[in-house]
Amino acid sequence: MRYQKAALMLPLLAAMAAGCTTMGSGTGSTPSGTSAATFNWKSSDGVSGTINATTSDGKTYSGQYFQITKDTTVDSIGPLWGGWGGRGGRAWGYWGADPSPDFITHYSGRVVANLAEPSGTHMRCQFQLVHPSDGMNGGGLGQCQLPDGMTIDANFPKG
């Protein structure tokens, strides 16, 4: 009898855990409007997840995003510097420095991401959330930077 109850509870628990996953999409374009991008994101914990960005020239960038909160540690955001010519890379606001408490303080309440294309080129993004307590599902605006320095303005509507 005990095992039957456990067997019945397992699918219910799995369904509840799957219900915690949120996902959404966004759009973007260069400031001149000559190139566009579409974004798709997915999170299972509300403060981190994955983002895919497809540019109008057909390139697809994928990677992790992190919402910077009071609980974010310098070690947990280390992946944001990968692929940018060493940790320093091309300067972009606080991204030119190694991971530090200054980076966390500056980007608190925002989402940051480092996305890679299969060829190894990277796109890095920063978004200001409209409702930080709702994570990406609350919507946001921001910018992504390609390796050549070109930027894409991004918009994520509320989910």
C-alpha cells in the first residue's frame, strides 16, 4: 500500500516541478534598424536559464543568463566572461573587468547573458527587468553586443 501511494505521487510531483518552468520570447534590432533578432528564453528557477538569439543573417547564439540578485556571488557569474578574448575582452561597461562585487552591484536587478554561436563567436547581453521579482517573465529592455561591437536593442514583453 505504501509503495502504491508513492507510485501515484511521483507523476504528480514531476508535473508540479515541470510547472515551475517559464519561457518567453523577445525581439530586437540594431539602432539603425538594418538587422533584426529574435530571442527565446527558458528558466526553471526564475533567476537563471538559457537564451537563444537568432539574427536576421541566420546566426544563432545560445547560452546561459543570470539575474543578478542580492544572493549572486562572483563565482556564480564567471561564465559571463568566456569567449571574450580572455576575461578582459572588449570593454562594455562593467564587462571589461574580471568578475567582481562592482559588477554585481552595477547589474543588480538586471539580467546578463553570454551567448555563443557554434563557430565560437559570442554575443553578450544586459537587460533591465520591468518587474525584477518576476524575473524574465516580468518583461524587460536591454542590449546585446556582438564581437564587432555592433549592438542590438532587445525587448522582452511581460509573459
